[in-house]
Amino acid sequence: MEGPSPSLAVLRDRPVWPAAGRRQSGGEAETDRDMKKHFRVCRFIMETGVKLGMRSVPVATACVLYHRFFQRARLQAYEPYLVAMSCVYLAGKVEEQHTRTRDIINVSHRYFNSGSVTLECDKEFWDLRDSVVQCELLILRQLNFHVSFEHPHKYLLHYLMSVKSLVNRHAWSRTPVAETSWALLRDCYHGAMCIRHTPQHIAIATLHLALDSYGVELPVGDREWWQVLCVDVTKADIDAVISDLLQLYDMEAKCI
């Protein structure tokens, strides 16, 4: 088990740019330790997003930015929490829900130092703000300025409306299928599975798992319901997404 998260002073003092010879284009297999670190940092992104009042899609974009960055860079070469703060800042711009760097820094400060007071606008604050901005530029360069992504959210909304029309309304009201589907979708962003699978497949798989969890059965036709909603998805695709998601839950248990 890893030690506690770094303080903001550590984030400020660690260089944004890696030492010579430490940069890479990615491609190495993730270790169990790296996966745990990414899980914790994405949990930080989500909790920070909630405290900042960000919508679900900007938070999802921040997580995708983070995963795509470390798809191309070594975890050991950069401070992941600083990258996460910059991803939150950049995601706010991309999704047109602008968030001030001061707010991100103060929320992060409270995350690492529970019960602490708001940071003063002193040299420490401005140095950290400069690090966040520099890291944002680094992320943009590393991703070749491709920072707009398609998320599963709109597909899941469409699929839920379609499935709801096929289920008895009393049975639907008794089971939290919609709430569970959204929760499962949110959890997908804790790991790199959110960039490994297509948005449509993730949406179908989370709905499939929610329906199975509550034993909700849909009318049987010539094709499975998920084939009707998404023509290119296969049972193997659904099983692959669910398998990755269950591995994330296993990872969560290890991170406690």
C-alpha cells in the first residue's frame, strides 16, 4: 500500500518537465502499483470536480485527458496529482465550464490538508498556479491538441429511454436501473478502460450489467435488445467492458 498523497508544496516544487532521458512515448505495460496510483488520482479528480460544482461530462473529460496523457508518458516522470489538477482546469475550458485556477488549487489544498484554511495569494500560491498552467501546456502538446472527446453519456441516456419503454413501468420504478447505470458509467473513468473501449460499448455494457444485477428481463425478439440499440456490439464486447469494470472494483478494494 502506498503512502499518503503529496502536499501541494511537493506538487509546486517538483518540475513539470521530466529530467533528460526520462520522457517516453508510452507503450509499457502498467504495473499493479501504477494502476492503484491512477485509480487514486482519478478519484481525486472526481471528488475535486464535485466540490467545484462541475458537471459529469467535464469531469469525465478531465479523467480522459489524464489517462491519455499517461498513455503516452511514464508515471514516474511526472507528478500525477499536478497533471490531474491541470486536467481539471483544461477540461473546464474544453467543455465550456470554466473553473478558476485559484478554486482548483484551494479545493486541492483542502483535499490534501483536511480542515486547512484557504491559501493566501503569496509566492507559494503563484508558484503552484504557474505549475498548473505550465502542465496544461505540456498536456496539450503531449496530446497534439486533441482534447475533445466523445463520451458514453449521450448514448446511455438514449439506451435508457429506449429500454424504459420496453419494461413494465411498475417494475422499472421499483428498480434503480437508471441510477445504477449512471454510477457504473462514472466508475469506468477510474481506469484506462474509458479510453480502451468505444463510448457506445461502454454505455451498452453498463446498462446490461445494471439490468442483470436487478434481474430485469426485456421482451425477447429475433435479436437481443443490445443488438437492436447498437448494431456493431457483440456479447464479447460487453463481457470485455464488464470484466474491466469488475477489475476496477477489485482495484478499489486494494486501495482502501
